[in-house]
Amino acid sequence: GAVVSQHPSWVICKSGTSVKIECRSLDFQATTMFWYRQFPKQSLMLMATSNEGSKATYEQGVEKDKFLINHASLTLSTLTVTSAHPEDSSFYICSGGDQETQYFGPGTRLLVL
Amino acid sequence: QKEVEQDPGPLSVPEGAIVSLNCTYSNSAFQYFMWYRQYSRKGPELLMYTYSSGNKEDGRFTAQVDKSSKYISLFIRDSQPSDSATYLCAIARGDTGRRALTFGSGTRLQVQP
């Protein structure tokens, strides 16, 4: 299957700072990638759809000014959590797909102190 | 009503048992059906993918889809302690390479040695 990487795998930051998470498709090109958030013992919840060369599409209830998404190339999408607060602490996962299905990155664990 | 319903478990079975995991969905527009396995603090790993009613087998895993009942299942034969994880069903409309997945809540499985 296709490979998706994420960096960093975990990050701890102070409240009020911004954190950037990278998602890369290593062996395929992805015009569309997806960002999910997962709280402990819960399922994945879609946050936004990242579109190469155009604006991201956000799910209802997700603040676009807080979660900035950039998809500047066919293999890289970034999610920046701006002015992070403790309630933003979560597991962030990206995915990209081919014609058959979606492949997920290993996830980034964010802890905001 | 959620689009995808999945029993969260936990499900505990002895090693060697046959495991049955199930999901129901509400919208007949969904055409693609996947099962993912997620270990703690890791990204989801694709196990099975199918788009037609019937059975699809891969090693110890069998995915079953009944579109008339809107019911999907994953069977694990000869379960092993290493199968202990959370299993997520996921469904999608149309071209899954472009569309986000809708996940079930996940079933936690524990295989006892």
C-alpha cells in the first residue's frame, strides 16, 4: 500500500504558541489530503479537506483561522495549530489516497501545556 | 442517527477464537467499505477494502458486505494476541481517493493468550 508520513510524531508546546504538522505522501501524488483529529478512546473525526493549489474545506465547527492548512505541492500538506490551547491537545492524523482507498499517516500527538 | 454504527466493545476472546466485528450504515449511497486496525497511539492501518456485496478473503481476515441490509462485517480466524487493537470500519461514497471516510466508533478487541 501507499505510504504517508507525518512529522513530528509528537510535540509539546506552551499555551499560545503555534505548531506546524507536516503530512507527506511518499510514493504517490495527492491532490487531496484529509486531516483528522482523534481524542482518547474515540474515533477519527474529519477536520478538513486539503486541496492542492486551492483553499482547504473545513468541517462544521472547525475554525479555519485556528487550524491553518497549506497544500503547496502534490506530496505535502501542512496543518498549523495557531495560538494552541490545552483543549487542542489531541492526536492529529492525515490521510491521502489513490483510486481505491485512503492511507493514513502515523499521527502526531500534540500536548499543549 | 449516525451514518455508521459500530459496537465499541470491548470484546475479549481467547487466543484461537473466531472474531466477528460488525457495522451498520444508513445511506445506500456509500459504495466503498474498508476495515482499519489501529494500535494504541498509532495511525490506522488498512486491513481490507471492498466495494461489492459478498465476501473477500485475505489470510486470516474475511470482509463481508451485505448492501441490501447495509451491514458489513470483519471476521478474524485463529485470533492472536497481536490482533489486540481497535478495529474501525470506514465507508465512502464514490471515488475514495478524493473523498473523506466516515468512520465507525471503533471496536476494541483483546485477544487473551
